[in-house]
Amino acid sequence: MDFSTAFSKSVLDHLRRWLVLLVFVPVLACAAEIDISNPQISAGEDGYVLSADFRLELNPRLEEAVTRGVVLYFVADFELHKARWYWLDEKVASRSQTYRLSYHALTRQFRLSTGGLHQSFPTLTEATQVLSRLRNWTVVDKSEKSVRPGDTYEASLRMRLDVTQLPRPFQISALGNKDWSLGSDWKTWAVTVPPAEAK
């Protein structure tokens, strides 16, 4: 192989790498569009409950989709880990909660559903405002013996648009499309479990 051929091959290899970066980096950069703030765990009636705020805004593509009747599914994921010096951290709790955001053309109302509860709103803005406020979600049952008051754990929370629950045609178009890549990074914080709520 002469020098010019080797040089051309090297330039082509570098160009391919840059093209891959140009294709995938914008998708990754746009994926984390939900911010999480004020996560707090407190004692509740049925165990330990989580409250947090999300900064969540739908882009024009998602607004149009839901207004035209496409149901959007958002999932909140929570994990609680206990550090172990002799092995990997132990996962002591894991929960997911799904929110269903839809529009009903007959009533001209947006509907937000989760866990059998339904709320209706006249505007999409009002519906997403409620979606952005997570309140009193039971993430650890009081029967869970591996979580002890006074111990310190690492809690993690994220919120994401679940494209796997979209209708099939939308799942295909959502692949690699930044308009459908709505989610947060994992928000991790240390939490000392408070005493159980007295009855």
C-alpha cells in the first residue's frame, strides 16, 4: 500500500468517526430534557413516600401528537440502594409508576391517569403541570424489613417518555428521533430514612 492510499484510508476513517459523532451526539444531548429538583423521602401511612418536582415541557412534535389523539406514557423510576463495603451495593427497593397523558376530542379535555386515578384538564399546560409534581408516591412499603429508620441509603429517581408503549408506527419513527427523546438523567442523592409515622 503506497503512502497516498494509506493517507486516503486514514482520512476516510476519521471522517466516518466524525459522521457517527455528528449523528449520535445530538440525540444523546437532547435526551435529558427533564430536570428533577427537590426530591424528598418522608414517612407516610403505608411506608415511605417520595415527592419531587420535574421541569417538563413537551416539544411541538409531542404536543401535536397528543392533541391528535396519540397517548403518551411517562414512567417514573425509583431505586434505593444500600452501600456494602465487601460487595456491590444492595438494591433494597425499586418502583416504577406510569402516567398516561391523552386527549379526548369529544369533551375537549386532556386526561392524566395513573394507578387507577384520572384527572381531566381544559389545557395541555395544566395537565403537564400536574405531571411535573410528584407527590406522596409510596416507594417503600412499611412491611419492607431491609429498610431501617436511621440508616443512610442512596436514592435514585428518573422520569422518561416510554416510546415502547406508543403505537407501532410511532415507535418506528421515534427511533433515533430527538423529538421523541424526552427524559431525565438519574437524579441520585443520599437519604437517611426517618422514623416510621406514628399511628
